[in-house]
Amino acid sequence: MHLRTLLALLVAALLIAACGQQMPATDNIAEPHARPLNVVVTTQHIADAVQNIAQDRIVLTPLLRPGVDPHTYVPTEGDIRVLQHADLIFYNGLMLEAQMTRILRQIGQGDRTRVVAVADQLDPLTLLNWEPEAGLPYDPHVWNDVRLWIQVVGVIRDTLIDMDPANATTYEANATRYIAQLEELHDYTLEQVARIPQELRVLVTAHDAFNYYGRAYGFQVAAVQGISTESEASAADIQALVEIVVERKAPAIFIETTISPRTIEAVIAAARARGQEVRIGGELFADAMGEPGTPEGTYIGMMRHNIDTIVAALTQ
């Protein structure tokens, strides 16, 4: 039986079973909570933003771990149970969590859990196109533009205040402090990009996660795979990227933490066969962050790692 069919049956069974476990009608999600909110999030990026805003005022559960690709992640039975018992769920949206979107929307249709797709709340005029003819209108990798991520932080702050007004002052103060740090991060990134010669500002990666980054910080962006990692790169995809590497004389290209370096290595070999010496410039964090407890395990630390790695590789 097809994986999607099995998943659909599993979700249906679990949602039906959960009907008898619904909270009493008096526990309305719009009312102040006498206990900490049980908040579940999908990606590490969202988890870090929520943690900075809410700190110890909530119980936070992230689903995706370092190195896990949200495009292809299929939720387990345990994940679905965790989602069903949440007071509030934040997920990226714009079809980033492709295999989870239907489940999240189903849960949000009930009256037990509030479900918010944070990137869906952004002004469409600020978003980049994806494949609208396939029902995928916008690129979901909005965190790679710090200014857009500041808007996402605002969405998270406002939702927490609405759900838990008793702690509104804390959420507001923490969000204000965190946004100031993000503004410093944006300025730092621009300062570092200025160190790269204009002709070398080409960012070549494994998959097309950095288009917002390129728009915000002045890079030409190219990748082997498309915006989603669900489809494999073809020989034609690799050859097209080789043409860009040779034309721009790119000194380095980059691998990502959630994707095998195999296709990037193929690009390097093909470029060398054309007489263009190119190396792996380092590992970038795109769809996942680093391990908890490390600098790269925070959004700010991850973004600083990325720009520092890019600058070091393209200015040698």
C-alpha cells in the first residue's frame, strides 16, 4: 500500500481515537491558562524563536532534530499523539513540512488545539515564487532573510499573548529584546558580505534553500536540487550548475547539513574537467540548525556560522 495511503489511515484512526480524550468545553483556548501552555513546533528555527519569547512560561516540544529534512520528514505515530495533546502548534507552512501539512490542518480544525503556520501569515508581496502551477506558490525558506524572520517573531509573540494574556508583559519584553538581537544579526551579515568582491558573490549549494538569502544579502544563488528535496537531481541539473560555476569562476561551493554531498561532489568533478578548480567551501545550515547547546544550535549562531563560512571560502 502506498506510504501516503498508510499515513492517511493512521492519522484518521488516531484522530478518531482522540475524540474521547478531548478537553472539556470549559477549557477554551482563548481563555487565560492556569497552567503553562503546551506548545509543539516543527522546525528548530521556530523552536528557538518560541524559546526566546516564552522562556519558562511554556512547555516546549520541538519535533524535528538537527540534520532532519523537513521537506521529507514523515511524522511517527508518537509525533501525532504529541501534536494532538498540544494547546498550541507552530509550524512553518508554505508546504515546507510537505508530509505533515494535512495532519496539522486536520488537528487545527478541531477546538482542542490552535495551529499556526507562521510563514503563511507574511505578506505575499514579500515572498518569493516557487511553483504556483503545481499549487506551491511561495518559497518556504523565509528564515534565510533575517528581516522576514523578525516578522515571524512578531507572529509568534502575538499568538502567545492572545493564548496566554496573563504573561503578555513577559512575551512583549522578551520579543522586543530578541528582535533587537536579530536586527544586529542582519547588520552583521551585510557588513560581512561587503568583504566579498562583487564578482565572487555567487552562492552555490546542494538545494535551493537560499533564494531569500540571496535577495536580502546580494548573492547570485544556484543549486543542484530545487526548493524541495523530494526529487533527485538529474544529470542535466548537475551540468546546468557546472555552467554557472565555470562562467562565474566560483572558487567554492557549499554542502548542507541535511543533504548528502554526493551531488555537490559531482559538480566539483565536472567543473574540474572543464578546467575550473573549485572546492567545498564548508557546510551550511539550511533546513535544520546545529546540535542543542552549540552556537549553531541557535538561529543567531546558525546564521552567523553561515555568513562566516561563506565569507571565508569566497575571499581566500
